[in-house]
Amino acid sequence: MISGFTMPSYSKIDLHTHSNKSDGELSPYDLVTKASDKGIQMLALTDHDTVSGLGDAKKAAVKKNINLINGVELSTQWDNKTIHIVGLNIEAENTLLIKACKKLKALRKERAKKIGQKLSKIGIIGAYEYTKKVAVNGNITRFHFAQFLIEQKYAENQADVFKKFLVKNKPGYISVNWPNLNETINLVNSIGGIAVIAHPLRYKITATKLRKLIDEFKQCGGKAIEVITGRNISKEVAVASNYTKKYNLAASIGSDFHNESISWNRLGELPLLPENLVPVWELWEKNN
Ligand code: AMP
Ligand code: MN
Ligand code: MN
Ligand code: MN
């Protein structure tokens, strides 16, 4: 640490949230306002494959005097699996990033059309049209399809949808060839950001594979993993903490907030990071 620099102390931080620029409910402005009203001191907006909400989020952040970190949640491919990389403290106006997001948006649109076609083959009509309407920025995710399937009573809730539809070997599943992990980490690094493995324990891979992922992530220049996420139970926090120590990575914290009706990822309602870990924000604050 730079001598004479005292790290500010934060008690309420949320570095993984979604607005309606991807699959969240609130506008970027309303999300930041709500975060501030909830006493959050540092917030990252991390929409899926887009930074288009950061401008409006900044306006609210200035008004509410909250520390807004520019973020994005990028879809990547590793070992035939989709892995989400959160980029934090990025330079949002960067042309390379905007170009990458444009490509990701096109991949999403193409997949959404195919999901719609697949669902219509089993008699579920109108899904693509619905998602096109509700995804106001055009970044259609499986979350939007899940909303449709719940509204149309094909499933009871999100968990039920992702058991019956939209996942491998179930109706409505389409695989996407997302950009690879290495390319994505390089992009985040090249725009001054910190690459973070999002929700590391949610990928349905073996512990051996996860270690391989973290190892490669680190070798490619990744810097942190999410230790606290919305759904974490204490056992998972301990497992993720051990990975950060083993691989000498920083630790991040984020709810993955989408909307109020999902109870497991409420905005900013998270336990504190374990004290013996390096908090991810130290990586940018000590350079200020
Ligand atoms: P996509 O990036 O289009 O593949 O969609 C991923 C999004 O779908 C996630 O960000 C969540 O919003 C949602 N999602 C995926 N899996 C689940 C799950 N098992 N339960 C609830 N939501 C999920
Ligand atoms: Mn989502
Ligand atoms: Mn994710
Ligand atoms: Mn997310």
C-alpha cells in the first residue's frame, strides 16, 4: 500500500447488480437511487454485456453522493461452459469495449430468436416477441424468457424454469459460442478494469474443474473472485474464501440483484467480507 494512504472504510457495498439495460427491473437511475436510500456506500452496475446504463447511473450517483463503480458482466466461454466475468472499475467509454458489447448483443439476439423457434416447436408461442418487448435495450437474456414462461404458467418460478427449460437437454436450450475467457480478461485489463469471476460456485462443475478455471483465470490476468454473492450460505463463503487465499486473488462482494420479487439476492443485503481477505476495491483505491 502507498505510504500515508488510509483506505476508506465501507460497511455496505454491492458490486454486482442489474438494471433494465439488461435483465434487471429498475432503470439505472432508480437502481442507484434505491441503493443510496438503502445506505449502500459503494455500488457497481454490472449489466449483462452492456455499459449503456452507466451514464444515467452516474447522474444519480452524483445527486446521491454514492461511490459508483463502472462495471459490466461479460459472458464468456471456457471449456464448453458459459462463465460470467464481472469487470469492475472499467473505462466505460472505451471503443474496444463498446465493440465487444455490440457483438455480444448480436449473439444474444440470434440466440433469443432460436430459443423462440425451439419453444414454438413444443407449442409455446410468442416467447421471442415477448422478450424483444421487455428487454428495453435489446440485451435479451434467459431471465426474460423465464419471465415469459412464468407469466404463461409453464413454470412456477425462476428455479422451476431453469429446471424444466432453457438449460442443456431441456426445451428452449441453445448453446452460444461466447468469446473465450482469455480474450475477455484481456479486454477488461486493457480498459483499466479488474476481472472478477462471478458467482464461482454456481457453474455446476466439479471442484477439480473449478480449480482449473481459477488457475487459468489467474494466468490470463484475472484478479478477483466473488466470495460473497446473493445466494451464498456460510459454507460456500468459506469455500470461496479458501480459493482466494490459495490463488492469491482479491475478494469481491455483490448481490446479483435483479428485482425485489427475488428474495435471495436483495440489493446490498450481504454479509461483510471475511477480514483476512484482500477486498477487490483495494486494487483500484490504492492507485488513486
Ligand atoms: P443468459 O446470460 O442469457 O444465459 O442468462 C443468464 C441469466 O438468467 C442470469 O443472469 C440470471 O438472471 C438467470 N438465471 C440463470 N440461471 C438461473 C437459475 N438457475 N435461477 C434463476 N435465474 C437464473
Ligand atoms: Mn441476469
Ligand atoms: Mn451471472
Ligand atoms: Mn449477474
